[in-house]
Amino acid sequence: MVENLEKKYEEILKWGALQGITDTPFPSSPSSSPPSSSSSSYRPDFEQQQEQSSCLGFSLEIAVFSDSEGGRGLAATRDLKKGEIILRVPKGALLSVHSAQQDKKLAEALVSYPSLSSTQVLCVHLLREVAKGRTSAWYPYLVHLPRLHHTLAHYTTSVESQALQVEEAVWVAEGAAETVRQEWNEARPLIKTLSLGRRFDSLRAWLWASATVSSRTLYVPWDKAGTLCPIGDYFNYACPGVTEHDPVNTQDLHGKDDAEANLEEDGDSSCGLEFADRLSDGGFESERNEYCFYAHQNYKKGEQVLLCYGTYTNLELLEHYGFLLLKNPNDKLLFRFSGLHELGPLSPGGPHNDPKNLYINFDGHPSFSLLAVLRLRAAPTTICKSHGHLALSGLQISPENDATAYRWLKVECEKLIVSFLTSTDDDFMLLKLLEACTSFHQVVAKALTICNCREQERVRRDSPLCATTSKEEKFSKELPTNVLTEIGKFEALASLKSNKSRGSSSDPLAEEAIVLEKWKLAVSWRLAQKRIIERCILHCARCLKCFS
């Protein structure tokens, strides 16, 4: 496995060394001297090998982890200490708007399109470099970029966006798809001026470039679009609040690369982020003219080295990165109960009903602002005037007031959980079914088997000699009509996309796989939201029990 990885990434590691990318300490650092000869990581000719064959080996190495751990990533080749420098990438190796200006033809063309955002410029720059093929200065890096993404901008059909079930998420998906299409239309004249060809003028190509920029760029002080950082974007995401033993995500942070991929093939992906401080464990250091990465925590040799890119909800991760965390303590359910006014009026001077602050946390507890609003609305006007300051300080006005607030919240959550097209159990069953399938043919076949289980069970239950052995019989009940309808809609969508691809260079099976993966992510996301509601109901019940 190690030998295969070394061969697969040999070209980019050698290219990185030539660019000055290195995982060694700063030259002036006391720790820059090689380890003692007794150290297992010591190699007498390390410096010479580093310059000639690889940019990694002193602190890091490329490794493949399980899907739950992020897939491809970087592992420690020695024990690392928290805060220690572990990777340095010179500015000249970065692919950014700054490097776009060094491209004479692109720089001249950009003069005629001053209204394009820096994100659009970076997307065009990326497409131009990919179109160059092996003549691109970044070719060894570009060939390992993911060919597929599953960001919300790719949920271009109503079937896909509606599968999220939560209205706010549907709006985000529709907005993301519309934004990326608009940015593409604005950038097309520049793409045509550069004569990149029809393949790179397509919406599909723009989706790929836009999603690559969205999911892989790191913050730099000189440009809002950020920068693509070779080797530096191999780090997987360290979620704030998740321990090192918790699963990382449901798929590779940056997707699965294909070393043999033809870079001129169409890709698939979404819109860009313009967040400052996207990376909390590193940054561009102007005095060194390098992008520097530091250890997020202490690591033992062989452990995956992760970096924290910031705090994101699962919807934000899905929107900008195209993946979800199995356990995300930063996830939340936005408060959207229409009957809040029925609880009582909000007194003057109380907290504003800012949607950003009114939510239910991952653990089911209402946010500080939401609980304050509920307490104020549940309090009589006279009590609110004299004791309202307690609620604004996060304190209880009275046990009776809290009982009223939590009782109302519990009832509203119970109404909400049954308002979805599918239940938590339905989604869990559907997700297990999807995870066991690699094609829509399998999905339909397994669904039909499950639907027959109930009738089979009726026949068997009277015979004690018959044992249930098949995996499908674990479900022991029919799939609900809404689930079957959803399966039918997605099967039809996959068939449509597959048929369309037959007239192009796209692989019909690959098109089906893309639809299937987006469906899995949608079901995973909505299931996580429903779990939050269930935890809130339990939390409210416990609180009410304390008040009784």
C-alpha cells in the first residue's frame, strides 16, 4: 500500500520539492537539525533526498484512511508537538489571483472585465491551467484534484433540493445553484476570449472550478478568494469540539482523486467561499513569503494530522464542501416555529428575534437567545418588567415560567417532527438501504424485497422452524408510501441523467453514482436535523420533570 501511494504521488512530491514546499522546520529553528541517529525517523541523506525526490518525509506523508476518517490525508512520520511547524508552501507554488496576474495573456484579458469578482477570476485561472494539460506549471498538482464534488450548488433539480425537506435548506440549495449559474454567465465572455474551448466553457466545468475554489482555498490577506495550496489542501478537517477518536465525516473532505484522470474531462462542482480566517492552524506569513501550517495538537507517529478550518454547521459543510460530519457538535436546527407569538408578546427591550441567534443546539438544548425569548414571552407583562433582566442574563425567572416555556417548546417540536414527509425511522431505514447500494438497480431491487418482507413474515411467524436470515428482513415492515415515492423520483432522475450522458463523453454509471451520493447526503442531513428535534423533546421532558 505504501509503495503504491509513493508511486501514485511521486510526481507531485517531486514537483513540490522543486517548488520549495517542505515539511521541515524553519532554517533558523533550533529543531531544524536532523534527529539523532538513534531516532527511527533519522536518515543521514534526508536533506539530499528531500531536495531531489520529495517535499514530504520529515514530518508528514500522504496516507489513505477510512472514509469515516476522511479518506486521503496526511499522516505524521514522527511524533509531533502542538504548535510545531509541519508544512511550508512558498508563495510561488500557490495558485491564486496573484499568480493569475503573472499569466500575461490572462492578465491582459482581465483588463476588459473589471467587474468580475476575485473568486470568478480564480475559477477562470484554474480552468485555464487545467486546459493547458501537461504544459501547466501546476499540472502535477492539478491531476490529483477531485473530479467530483457534491456541494449544494449541484442540487440543480427540484427532486434533489426537495429531498432536504427543511425549507431553509431547500432555499440555500436553490440559491447556491442560481448563484453559480449567474457567475458562470458573467465569466463566459472572458473564457471565450481566452479560447479555452467548448469543454471549459460549459456550466459543468464552471461548477467543478467553483466547487474546487469553494472547498479547497485557504485564506490569504491580499485577496478575498483565497488561494489553492498544493499539498497544504491534503489536510482533512478537524471539527472543533470533536475528539480525535470520533468519526470525522461521511466522505473525504476533498473527495477522491484520480491520478490517471484526463484533466480535459468535464468535472462537477460549486460556488466559492470568501471567509476570512478559514484556517485557524496556519496562515500566510508575509515575512517568510510562505504559507505555514502548524500542528493542531500533539500527534503520534502514524496518526492522521488534521487542521481546523473553522466552525461549521452540517448545512454549511454541505453547501461549501459537499460532505457531512457524522458527529458535529456545531450543528444546529434553526428555530422556525410560526406559533411563537401564541406563547406571549415579546416585551420592549427584549432580545430581537434574529434568526441567526434563535436555534436548537446539537445536544437538543435551546440557544441562549432562544431560551431568553421563550422565558420573556412566557412571562406576564408585569413580571417581565421586574424580572426580565434575569432572562436576558441567562437566568430563570421562575420555575413556573420555565415550565411554560419548555412545555411550549416540547409541543412545537412534537408538531414539527411529524410534519416532515418521512419520519426519523423512515430516513434511518432509507439511509441504510442507500448505503448498501452502489446503483439504482440495487436500490429498487432491495426496496421491492423490503416491501415483500411483511407478507413473508406473516407466513413465517406461525412456523417456529423458520428463521429470519436475510438482511432485508431486519426491517420487518413495509417501506412507507412517501419513501417509495421518493425512490421512484430519484430512480427516474438518475435514468434521465444517465440517458443524457450517453450522447456525451460522460459515463452513464458515473452519472447515476453522482445522483445516488447526493441523495445519501440529503437523507443524512435531514436525519441529523430530526435527531436534534428528538433530543430537544427529551431535554424539554427532563426539564418539565424537574419542575413537577
